[in-house]
Amino acid sequence: MGINSLPGIRRQHHASGQSQGNWLVRLAAGVLLTAMVLSLWGGAQAAPAAASQQVTLTILHFNDAYDLSPVDKELGGWDRLATLVAQYRQQDPEAVLVFPGDLISPSTMSSLFHGSHMIQGMNLLKADIATFGNHEFDFGPDVLAQRIGESKFTWVITNLVRQDGSPFPGTQALALREIHGVKVGFFGLLTPDTRVISNPGPDVVFADPLASARSAVALLKAYGAEVVVGLTHLPIAEDKQILAEVPEIDLILGGHDHDPMSEEVGGRLVAKAGSDARYLGVATITVEKPDRAAEGASAVKVVAIADKLVPVSIADVQPDPGMQALAQSFEKQMDQALGNVIAQSTVELDARNAMVRQQEAPLGNLIADAIRQAVAADVAITNGGGIRTNAVLPAGPITRRNVLAWLPFGNRVVKVELTGDAIRQALENGVSQRETGAGRFPQVSGLQFAFDPSKPAGQRVLWVKVNGAPLDPAKTYTVATNDFMLGGGDGYEAFKSGRVLIDASAGQLMDAVVAAYIQAQGTVSPKVEGRIVIQGQ
């Protein structure tokens, strides 16, 4: 596959002192798309046909995959995914493999290897194009830039640049790929919520996804794209809105929503392949291609778009030896580092989202108690979305690996002074999106509170007590939390108002703190204690 630069277009430079609002307006108007655009030309060149003919373009896709090994007993595993990809490439050598975001985090492995294992897996798959997911920034922009540098595939991100207007290192705004003689344009969109749900840093600027999609289509068409495909990491409702308002987009392949789904909008399609490589998405675009040599030949016409999900079945698909060896090598390293039993639990420890993101959870209590004790704080508040696996650990042994699976982000335990009023604001934020299962839902220690989810967001907290006494709005309390939330992550702006006593540079890793707490206990039996009372339902 040859890679050739399209004519360079000068990007305007904006001084850092300009307002964020003006900068975003310029981005939304398409300034971010005036970076160097690379054209990816691949596959055999089709000879001119005597008359128009139909050809089918195949785009393979999967998204939100965090582990090389399967995460359940029936579906998944990159070794079997690699086999399926190879089979489709045998059927169509020009099939393109794309990834719509969330690759390098979060998982137990990513906590140790910071996503390098996933990049190696993508390279082995011979992936073609990926866009960012919010979890690409979990370890910060420097680690992401390092992972991009290790990638043998192209990263495309259209609505994100640095403050000076330059592309994020190693990325491009758009891509063109010739498939069966048809020029296919790709653009990539990342949810701006990444600002608060991950760690992109202050140098990253987001533009409105819809405005960026419009600008992307205009520029791709100007460079000859005959079919346009969006790779997005957005909620499905935003994908559908973009399809509805930008009719020149033929297909959106998305991530962020972890369930497999396919929605038609105006005869076009948005499709997502679930998560954890349980399915390989196979999108097909059938086009009528004119005779290029004929005088007055008509444009390429899309006549059909379809998508199907192929199960990555552990029972029915044979593993690819090379990918299997890669996964096993990382599993061996993991086992050596994390396999030792550190404690016993007399109860099951439920980390499912429906538990840790919507109600008081015994595991949440355990984690909050651990970080509060570690920094000798009055209270602790930690976000349920920071507790992962979405699974239940049965009563019995707890390994260091289990703890790291629950807390894979590499967050650090910090301590901050907050007024009682700020604590109440933090709790209001925590329960403001409870009905959607948002990750900001709080797990707490040293305090009790009641809330009514039927009330408007911002007015749900009914009462708060700290160690049995009513919360004093004017009093100052010490609060243990994680560095992500201290910086305003998950909407916890209230934490930014406090005086920091222990910052991230002095804080201990959260998973290490919790592991040490559990190990010191020897046997743990966390339970629901009435720390969070839900009323009105």
C-alpha cells in the first residue's frame, strides 16, 4: 500500500491567549481540517470497465476492546478475531479493518503495560485505520503519543487538535483509501465529554462533532471521495443526528456504546460491534461504478449498505497461532506479577455497573474505606465508574490481579480540604445522572447521605451526615478521592475549589492502596451499611 500526501493546505495559527470560545468556533468552521491530509491508496487497480458495474466494498470493524484474551466463556479473544479477519481478507483482499476507539485502556493488562499490548495486537491484525476513544487518554496525552508512535496503522481524528492548532502527534484529520477503484474517505470523531471522563490534558481542544463532520465531508469531497465513512466514538443518538443532518455521509461505524447495534437513517447506516471483540462487524457498501473511460460518465452511486455481526466464537473459530502466542506471553507476565493471593473475602464482591454506578456497593465501601484510611481523611468519595470488570468475584481468594482489574486506571489517592457546601455539591453531581448509570455515581466512606432520583438534577440530595453528625455547610472537612476527580473529572468541579493537601505527585497508586488495605485485613466482609439511602422510588 502506497501512502501519498495530498496537496498541503496552510493551517492558521492562533495565539494561545485567544478565548476558548473563539477557538472552538474556528475549529467548528473547519480550521482543524486544514492540516496535511494523507491519502491511503491500497489494493489492486481496477481496469476501466466497458460499462458501469456493481462492486462491493468490505469494511471490517470492532470497537471498545481492552484485552487480547477473551473476557467471557463463549465469545471473544483476539486470536479468534485474527482468524476471522484473515478469512474475510481471503474473500476480499481489499477489505479494510477499522477501529472506532477505546483500545489502550482500561484493563488489568493496560494498568501494567499502558496499552502497548493492544497496539502490538492491532499491528499483528494489520489494522488499517483507528480513531480515538475517550479511554485512549486514560494515561495522559504523553502515553497516547507513545502508543501512536508504536502503531503500524493510521490514526484519524477530525475534531481534536492541540491549542496551537497542530494535529495531535502522529495523527491526521482525514484519510482517503481506494478500494476496488472507488475512493473512500474516512473521518474520525471523539466525544468532547472526554474532557471530563478521561485525562486529555490542557493542550487538547475539541470541536463540535456535527460541525466537524460537515467540514470533513466538504474537504473529502473536494479531494475526490466518492463514498464517505465516519469512524466515531459518540453515543448512538449523536451518530444518528450526524447522519440525519449530513446526508453526504454514507456509513458511520461507531464505538462508545458497548452493545451491538445498527440503526438506519435515511437509507444510510450507523453500526457498532459491541465490545471486547465478541463480534466482528462486517459492513458492505455496494456501489454502481461507471466506466471511467466513457465520455460523460456518471458519478459512483451507492445502491446498498449493510452490516452483519459475526460472533467471535470460542467453540467454533480456531485461534490464530501468532495472536495466541502474543496473548499468552502477556498473560504469563501478568500471572507472574499479579497471581499471588493477598486476602480472602467471605462474601462475593460485585463490580457490575448496575451495582457500583447506581447504589451503595459493598465493594465500593471497601475501596472508599481503604483510600480514606490511607490519607487519614474525614470522608472519602470515589466514582463508581472507576471500578471496573462489570463482573462478580465469588467469595474466596483475592489476588493482586483482582484488585488491579477493579482499579485499572493508574489513579492516585489524593487529599483535599472542602467545605461542607462543596461536599454537598460533589454529591449532587455524583447522583445527577444516576438513571443513565453514569460513572460519576459516588461510593463513599465516613459519610451518609440520602437522595431522591425522581427530583431534578442538582436538587436530589436530601441530607448528609459526616460520621453521624449533620453536614455543616461552612465547616471544612478533609476528603480522600482520586486525582482524576480532583481535577474535575466526571463533573466533580467542586473538588477544584478546595485546598489540596496531597496531590497526585505525592499520592500513592489507588490499586496499591486498596491491595495493601485488603492484605492487612487478611479477611474482608464488606456489606451495605446505609451509607447511601435512595428515596422516592
